Amino acid sequence: MQHYGFADFLKKVEDLDHVEVLRVANDRCIQVENFSFGRKGAVDRRESGSLEFINKLKGLLSWLHHGRRPNGISEYDFQLIKPLAERLVEKGQLNLLALDEFEVLSQAGGRN
């Protein structure tokens, strides 16, 4: 059975460059979507969390493209992205101001 751990996925991509994170996240999203519908085992995959994982990946992709926290991603899951954001800032691939979004939300108690 597939593993749909968002934190595990982020850990695997945290050392990649911005463009590579986009590519890997997009590819994984497509892969999980393809296997979540119209295939043998699709129902089991959905019951195992594939749709929630897809939503989290789409949130990550949205954030990588726009630099703003997307609607529909929990505060907890959004904060999981912060180490990746910090790595991209360290590499000079993301503006330091991108980290402000994480601080503002954590101080405000988040939004869902």
C-alpha cells in the first residue's frame, strides 16, 4: 500500500532546488491522482489518505508558485513547509520575506 505522509514527502525534497521541488511535487501529485481513481485498489488508496495527500501537495505547489499560504491547508501542514522554505532562502532561491508568512500565521494562531 502507498504511503501518503506529507511530512515524509517534505523531508525527501528539502535539499532539492526550487525548480526540482516543483517538479517532484507535481509528478507525485499526478501519480497519486492517477492511482486514486478508476484503477484496481483506488478505493483503498482513497481510504488510506490519497485525496488528503493530493490536497496537501497542491497546497505546497500553490505556495511555491505564489508565496502565499493557500486556502484549504491546515496551519499544522503549512508549518511543515517552513523547513523547506528556510532551505530555499539559504540557497538564495526564495526571498527572505517568504518566511514572514509562516511567522504571521503562527503568531495569529493560524487559519483553516
